[in-house]
Amino acid sequence: MEKTRKHSRKRDAILACLQHTITHPTAEWIYSRLKPDIPDLSLATVYRNLAMFRQEGVIRSLGTVDGQERFDFNTSPHAHFICRSCHRIFDIPQPLLSEEMLQNACIGQIDSCDVSITGVCNNCNPHS
């Protein structure tokens, strides 16, 4: 039996914050944006809801960048470029490898594929 979740203004605000940014935020970034409008919001509430959204497949975690877990509301297939200088994360709209190419190269069923490229973005690169 599926557990019914009560409506939560804080949960809705956290999800809306993720939906309206392309910065691949941290929990702390979300908390700092919402705290002025929701004074009783706790960082633990943000973390708890992010974990729930991730488990439900509503968002995805990009792993740790510069010591903090980063999140993405865009769950469609795409890769990421992570600048090792400014730590910004940029979406790469199309996967670098097609699902067919990956399936042909593997010996099993692919459940997911996450591609992250690390380098220096054009804003940080003095040679660009």
C-alpha cells in the first residue's frame, strides 16, 4: 500500500526552488534562498526532502563537487561539465554516447549512465 504524503508548504517551496534554477544547487544554497521567506525552515528539512525527491526520481544527485552534494531537477538524459576552477556545473544537452552505442558495448542491461566532464570553463580559462 502506497503511503499518502501530507501537503507541505516547505516541500513545495524546496521543489519550486529546484525547478527554477539551472545552478545545480546544494542543500545549503536552497536553504539560504528559502530561509528569509520561511523562517522556521531547517537545513535538516531541506536535506530530508531532497533525499525523498531523489528516491522518487523527481531530482537527481550529481554527487559531490567541491565538497558538497549537488542536485539537478532536470532528470532527462544529459551530461555535465564541471569547472574545476569556479565549480560551476553546466548542462551538456545531448548525451555524448547514444543508448544504442552503450548497450552494444556492455555485457549487461544498462539502468543508468551519468557522464561528467571536468575542466576549466571559458569564463575561467585565460586562453579562451
